[in-house]
Amino acid sequence: MGLRDISVVIFYDAGEKESSRPWNAMSRQTDSYGGSTYATLTLVNLTPRQLVRLELLGVVEGGARTAKGWQKIEFVAQRQGMFGTKGFRKVIASR
């Protein structure tokens, strides 16, 4: 079983929402100029009855707006199971 099409969705006070694909912090690579790059997290394999701990990074276009007017942040994915795919949503922060 696994999670696919992973994204983080930010819901704002005005009813707007913005989606971003997170980066996997464990995939950090340093280039010859000293800059860091990360792989986009698109899939998480889940072993039955096991915990998975992830550290996610990302950038949101409206940084100042995000800092002031957000209402909640959700982790969103598609869960692949034996009988097809199902949506998976988890609130990771709220005010």
C-alpha cells in the first residue's frame, strides 16, 4: 500500500486555498556551487502496521499572506489499496 500524488494544501481565512508539492528533506544533494537541491515527494510506500516519519520542505508563493491569514494546512494524497484508490486527507496544522 502507498500514498501517491502527495501535496500540501493551505486554506486561507478568505476561503481561498493553495496547493504545493512538498520536497523530501532526506533527499538533499549539494551541487558544486554549495547550493542544495531536494527531490519532490511523489510517493510514500507504507508497510502494514509500521510508522513512517517524514520531514517535508516546500515553498509557498505568497509567503507574507501565508504567515498572516492561514486557517488550516492539510496533507493530501491518494491511497492505493486492493480495491482502487481513495483520497487521504490529514490536517497537520490549524488555528
